Amino acid sequence: MSENKAPHVAKFVYDFTEGNKDLKDLLGGKGANLAEMTNLGLPVPPGFTITTEACKGYLENGEEPAALRDEVSAHLDALEARMGKKLGQADDPLLVSVRSGAKFSMPGMMDTVLNVGLSDKSVQGLAKQAGDERFAWDSYRRLIQMFGKTVLGVEGDLFEEALEKAKDAKKVKVDTDLEAADLKKLVTAFKKIVKKEAGRDFPQDPREQMDLAIKAVFESWNGDRAKLYRRQERIPHDLGTAVNICSMVFGNLGPDSGTGVAFTRDPASGHQGVYGDYLQNAQGEDVVAGIRNTVPLAELERIDKKSYDQLMQIMETLENHYKDLCDIEFTIERGQLWMLQTRVGKRTAGAAFRIATQLVDQGLIDETEALQRVTGAQLAQLMFPRFDEKTKVKQVGRGIAASPGAAVGKAVFDSYTAVKWSRSGEKVILVRRETNPDDLDGMIAAEGILTSRGGKTSHAAVVARGMGKTCVCGAEELEVDTKRRRMTVPGGHVVEEGDVISIDGSTGKVYLGEVPVVPSPVVEYFEGRMHPGADDADELVEAVHRMMAFADRKRRLRVRANADNAEDALRARRFGAQGIGLCRTEHMFLGERREMVEKLILADTGEEREAALTELLPLQKKDFVELFEAMDGLPVTIRLLDPPLHEFLPDITELSVRVALAESRQEPHENDLRLLQAVHRLHEQNPMLGLRGVRLGLVIPGLFAMQVRAIAEAAAERKNAKGDPRAEIMIPLVGTVQELEIVREEADKVIAEVQAATGTELKLAIGTMIELPRAALTAGQIAEAAEFFSFGTNDLTQTVWGFSRDDVEASFFTAYLEKGIFGVSPFETIDKDGVGSLVKLAAEAGRRTRPDLKLGVCGEHGGDPESVHFFHEVGLDYVSCSPFRIPVARLEAGRAATQSTGSDHR
């Protein structure tokens, strides 16, 4: 909130000469900028703004504040005196527009009424004064149409149908070809529609028109489209809208009049130049409606050089004043230029980075402000490849845009085929109803993942985002038949295995055939394949490089990677990772090793268990040696085994069927029967809250000791090879300090044994994940046995909310988002009030016990832009995220360190 806004404002109306651009909370963006242009001496039609406070009062009480009518009257009197005419007077009427104007731009979401003040009498005066009868009657029919729809709730199609009939009767295609006599008849028809549908006559009193229009704009704040837009853009619902009353100027008074839009820079590329459109003899909505072809703004120089030169000077003034790209609306009325609106213009992600660096070079802003002009979300957009939109291909479905990017490949329906075909050089898309951990190899091999079930936090979505893979989830209209290896799309077309499909993870769209992909030069830069300053370097890469350098110099938060193998670790390092914040060792036990873990879990005797551990130890050690080599000199936090138990056990249904079939056929099945009995014994109704994490390590003797030994031996081997391993051991799902103390005692003993055996001194930090509410609430006690905390915000969110992450998004999250209960899924952006409060509490309690306690986060939120700002605020030392999110986290960490409450480029 701007510091210029007082907590309680007694004044409800401000003349354009009274406000300024810093009063957006009170005057809305449009009103504040009209006031700012007025203060700059630019040609703005006189007017006044009704504040957002008045709107909030109206919406809360169902009626306007008591003082509002008198204030509006006083400002209207002053406006009439300045203009030398009265609202709606018969001979030479003052006409006004009544426009919405919220703090944040909400284009087209709220209501506007133009030409307020016209009536059966004043339309005659307007025609006489303008010397153009057609213009006057066209303005009147526009008023009745807008007023009827916006204020009186008349169905807009009824007016459109009447307009079409008038054009058909005249045998013309566009309404500009209708003559004054035609428009008079149309006005009569429009008034009849109002009478019939609204149950009242179109108001002839100009003040009644204005008052009703003001209330309609207030009410449009809570219109369905406005609420939906705010939810999508995460704009608070309690801001309200201002209302701007502005004297009308007309661009449809002949060839020396016109209207247009202009940008001080190209909003698509960021390049400087003359950008915009102009339309002679037209009103503003004519440009938007597209009823006539506009000409490039540069053409205005030929049409009206005086106005063009004045506009160019004003554009320069505004850009230098706002120190940013400005979006401008203007009208020329018989050679007189009028400025109707300016705002900081929306831009593409690429333009945002280019413009930020350009403004630094021009000395208009400094590096700190430049960081506020770009966002991690924009950087993410630049990193993913995209489809060439010029190509026409058949769309056959749409799901949830789970992980951005564009992927093309042959459809395959199981992981084995994905890996096999990929190794043969084929590009594949893995198509499943839903994925599970066994699909990891196939997901890695595939260009992208498509599922007919699941949401943004499903297994497919989370893993795909972590790997930077394109993913579309929950495409329910696609019927996936994995047994017959085919997918049926709407219309009955069948996609067989091997058929090429394309998926767009940024939109959720699914296409038949190959859509050409445009690669991202920004990823090539982060991968080291494109170098800033090189002859062939993209100018966008130069801008991104400079902004990342700014961010790295400014940020306090360090950024680590979630990586489970050397390949991901090396990529993360190229992307700027300062270590590994989460190595998930359970991912090392999938595929061929799963049977080894199954043997360990189902072992009946100590000998069987020891044999399984002995088999696993060298494999684990090799994994860690490779990780330490890839991350030499940087910390590597290794989480001990933490899967839900069922992920390593045979499917109970399949096993039961197998045993039943064997019994019916009288075939040998002793091993399967023994296995089934063990699976029944270990079966859990809710595995995510069952035997996993530290509980598994305490129940299965030797499991964690084996992993700690593998880590210690790998660190010793790397150190003896003159490397610099910096291993950190993390105990998962701890709920009480006693669990951590028992595991730590065992770990310390193993480390000591390895040190003695290798003659190598090892400094292995031991810490824990804070991912249960009880762990957060008792963090002060847990810190006595932990050298670091890493907040596992995925499980913490799940346990705080009581949500099953695998189920809730598909079942009711959509309804919660639509109803405004969530602004965004709490699994995407951290819930500051609930989960965030526990993070803050645990961080503070932990550091009271152990002042040097290192604090990080390794859940999905570690790469979420808004969440990164929260982690900076509560004093964490680092965030950890998937390799492809590292640049985003670095940028947002820099922005968080330089955040200015006065900057908001929403």
C-alpha cells in the first residue's frame, strides 16, 4: 500500500488537479495517472475521480456514503464552470464518460459508460454545435446501448440484433455506413428495448444517468468476470474500484479528428521506436472493436504532423517521468490532441528483460529498480521451448498445464518402451493414465509426459517440473488404454503406439502430429552453449545475463538444487546451483534395485537382511562418489530413505490374483504365497502417514547405518583423491527429538568406524527435515540434536492442511479456486498464514537453541517466486529446487533482497 494513502479518508472525490500517480490505492491506476498527467501540464480533458473508499463503502452498506452526492455535485459544478456548459444542457451539452479504474489494471473486466448527458433534447444541441447530425445520433445510440447493458442489465445481444437489422435494411456491412436518419430510427428501437427489458424508460435526466452509471461501475467490481480475473491474477478482492468522470472529447468529428493507442516502446520486443495504431474520424471503441482498419501510428505524421510531433514529445515526457514503457490512449478532436489515459504498459517476458537493461543504460533506473521490473515467472517463460504458432495442426484435447514447454514425439504407453525407443534415437511422449515411481526411467527418457488423470501436484507433474520436462496432466477427454497400447481422442480417432503427438505444457493443449518447436536461447545460455558478448549471441541472452548478475550480487539467499544423480547435479551447477539441498536416495532404488529393497523389507531373518544390505552398500557408495565429484567443494545434503512403503512392495491386487490363479491350476506358488502374507502384514491404508522416513530406519535394523556408511566411505574416497566432499546427512519425517537422537547415535558410530578404517577425518553434518507440525512446534528441542533444518514444505503442507496431495487437486481444488477459497494451490505457493507460520516459528525456535543452525527449504516451494520472497523474509539461509528452477530462484532471491514497497509492475 502506498504511504501516500491515509488509513481513513473523509474526502471521496478528487479533481484531476489534486491527485498524483502515487495515490493508486485511493484513486485507482487510471485516476492517479490522469492526475499525474494533469500535474505535468499535459492536455487532459478536465474531470474528477471518485475514490475506492467510496466504492468500498457502497459495497459494504448497499448505498453510497452520505457525503458522496454533495461532493460529486460540487465537483460537477466546478467542471461545468470550467467548460462553460452544463451536463446535458439542450443547446450545447457537456457530456462525460464514467469509467472504472482499479489500482491494478483489469482490462475489460469492469464497466464504462460513454456520452453520459445525451437525451432527446441535448442530442439536437450536440448535432447543431458539432455541425454533424450523424455524429450526434450515433453518440446517442451508443449511450443507450452501453447504458442499457451496463446499468440496466439489458441483454447486449438485443441491441446487436437491432443494429444488424438496421444495417440489413440499409444493405450495408458496417455501422459507419448508416446515416443520421437510420441512426434516429435505431435510437427509437433501442429505447423500446430498454422499456421492454428493464421495465422503465431510458432516463432523460443527465444527472440521473451519471448517478446510475457510477453505481453500476461500483457494482461491476463484484461482477463474475472481475472476480474471476482477480483470482487468476491474484489481485486482492477488497481493493474496490475508483470511478473517473471525464469530460468527453470526440475523435469522430471528421478527417481532422481521430483516436489511437501508442506505446513508448514495442511491448512485444522492448525495442524503441514508434509503436501503435491510429484511426481517423473514430471514437476509442472503434479501434478496439475492429470495425475499421487502423493505420500504423507513424502514419499520423503524414495525416496531422502537428499532433504527431506533440504526441512524440508527450511520449518522451511520460517515459522519462515514469521511467518505464508507457501505454497511452489519445484522441484528436479537430486538430486538438487530448490524453485520455497512460499506464505502465504490459509487456512480454522478453521485452521485460530488454527494457529493464535499456533503462539502466539510459540512466533512468538503477540495478535495484531493474530487478523489480522482471520476475521469475517471466524468466521461466523464456526458458522453455515453444511451438511455432504459425503452424496449423489439429488440437485433440486439453489437460492441466503441469510443466511448461513444448514436446513432440511418438506416443508410447509404458516406461520400458520409452527407454528402449529413446536409446534407439526416437523421441517419445510417455502416455499414461497416471504415473508412479516405477515410471521414472520412462519419464527421463521421454520428451514429455501426458496423463489422463492427476493435477499439478500429481506424481507426473511434480517429477516433470523437477526434471524440466514438459507435462500435461488430467486430460480426461483422452481415453488411454495401456493394455492395447492406444489412446482414443474425441471424435473417435485412435492414436496407436508410434503415432506422433505434440503436447504444450504451457497451455495444456494436445495435438495430433508434429508441431515445429522453437528452442530457447536462454536455456542454451544457462547450459553454457551460448555466451554473452559472442557475435551470435541473442540480445535477449545479453539482457538475461545482466539481470542474473544483478540478482546474484544483491541476493542473500543461496540457491541449491534437488538432484539425485551426477547428471542432474552437473546441470544444476551449470545453472548456478550452490550445492545440493536434497538428494532423494529412494530414487536410487528404483528400477533394477527395487527387488533388493523388497528383499530387505520382507527379510525374515537377520542373515537375509544382512545379505540385502551388503548387496546395496557398494551401489549406494558409487552413487555418492559420483555426486561428490559433480558437486566438489559444494554442500550435498543427502536424505536417507523416505518412500511410502508400498512403493517398494508388489501390488497387493496383482499378487492376490497371481496366487489365486496358481492355486486354481494347482501350480507351485509357495514363494508368492509367502510374499502375499508379508505384503498383507505390511499393507497400510494411508502409506503417506505410515511406515516411512525415520520410522522405517528405526524398524529395519541396519538400513540407515548402511546408507550412512556408504556416504562416509564415498566422502573418504573422494577426500583421499584430493577432492573436497561436503556431505550433509538428513533424517526425514522426524516428529520428536528422541527419534533423531537414536539415529544420530548410530550414524556417529558408523562415521567413526569409517574414519578409523580409512584414516580420513570426516566432517559430516547431521540434520533433519521439518515436515510435520509436531516437528515445527518442538523445533527448539529437535535443534539440540540437529546441525541443520531443511523444511520439507510438500509434506508439511499436506499434514498441516490434512490434504492427500495425490487426491485433493483432482477432486476439489478446482472448486476451491473458483470460489476464491484459494487464490492459488497451497502446494504451488506457500500458505503463509498456516504452513508459513510454522516455518517461521520453527526457524526462530531452532536458532534460539542453536544460533548457528543452518536453515533451508527443499520442497516444491523452493523454486516458487512468491515463496522465495517469504523464505527470504523469515531468514532462511538457502532454498533448494529442481535444476531448471535454479535461475528463477536466483532471480527472485535478488528481487527479495531489493524489494521496494513502492514498486509494483503487476
